[in-house]
Amino acid sequence: MGQRISARDLELGEEKVVRVNRTSAVVKGGRRFSFAAVVIIGDRRGVVGYGQGKAREVPTSIEKAVRDARKNLVRYPLRGDTIPHTVWGRYRASRVLLRPAAPGTGIKAGATVRAVVEELGVRNILTKVYGSRNPVNIVKATLNGLDQLLSKKDVFELRGLPVHPDREGPKLEPVGLEPDERRKGRKDTRRQRGGKDGGARGRGGRGGRGKPGDAAAEKAAEAPAAEKPAEPKAEKPAEAPKTDENKGGDKE
């Protein structure tokens, strides 16, 4: 979120003229020209301002725009040499996307957006303009996006979390189960394909489309564990040999 500040204690650099628009009015003696200037000014340390000025001459219009910009200086939160997070800026028919970038990326932006972010102090950023390319609309859309920036400290305060003075944000301790208990309660969401057990529909399982020898190999591996040692059978008493006398009758 932007914060309005005064220009008394700041060392502002040179202003950047975004555009000078010329208009003319036809009068009895000829044409009467008027100039409107759009100027960006900042300290390249998180402060930037925007101003407009109109006059019959170009230098005068720029001077008026600079005075207007010094009255509208705003400080925005930065994270190093880029912005904290991605934002969308809108104004009328223009939309601007501002996205943070890694060190060494540079400023990927057009002339209008580049003038704003350079005076702000950003060195790495990705931008894209959609809709109207009017410089005035783009400048206001860019500043609208910068107004939505929040620092880490602001986010913690909005969430009601304590902010320690010795660091930028609070150090939050993880709340929950111990590492061992987390491992026990964690569900295995991986697909069982070709595992030891195999799924009902997995490859290489009992119900899958495995190789012909896989099922036979599994049965052979399970057979020794499943079979129990055979118990010794009790021996029957030996029968007496049959004789003619025991056949049930005497021979005549």
C-alpha cells in the first residue's frame, strides 16, 4: 500500500517526461497552440510521483508538471530491487500486469511503464500492457497496481500474527504431529505398478497383465510357505497269511 510523503527530506533525481501533447485552437488571428506534459519523478529508493502540467510553451508545461509531481510523491514497498508480489493495475481501458523477477532479468517493459519503475528503484521486473496504449492511462494504471503492493510486515499485521522487531516477519513454528506420527498417518497415494504385491489392475500383479511366467513363479514361491510338513501315517498291523484252512471250508 502506498504512503503519501513530503518532498522536503528527499533527494529527487531528474524528472522523466513521458509525453508532451500539443493541441491547437483556431482563433481570428490564426492558431493558438497549447502543450500538456506528463512527468514522472522519484528518488529511486521506493518513492515515485506523477504530475501533469499545461501551458502555452513546452518548458512552462514541464515545470508545472514537475511541481505537481512533487506534491504527489508516494512510497511503495519493495523487496530488494523488485516488487514483493504480482499485481494488476487498471485505469479506464488500460490494464498493466506487474510481476517480480529474479536478479539479472532487468526491466522488461515499454517506455511508459519503464519510466515509472525506474524512478521507483526497481531493477528486475516483468510487465505487460493490455488494452489502451494511451501513455496517461498506462501511467495511472501502473500506479494503481503499485498501490496494491503489500510488504511482508503488512500481511502479518492483517492476519493478526505477531511481528517481532528483530526480523521482518514472525517465525511460525509448525503445529501438528511429530515426524514419526506423520509418517504413520500418511497415506500412500502412489500407483502400485509393477510392485512386489501389485495392485488389482497394476502391471505384474495377480490381476494384471504380467508375463506368462510371473504367475507360475509366484505360485512356486508361495508353495513352500503354504504347504505343511506331512505327518507320519500310523502303520497298520500286518495281516496273517491266508491258508486253505482259513478260506471258509474243508476240502473233501
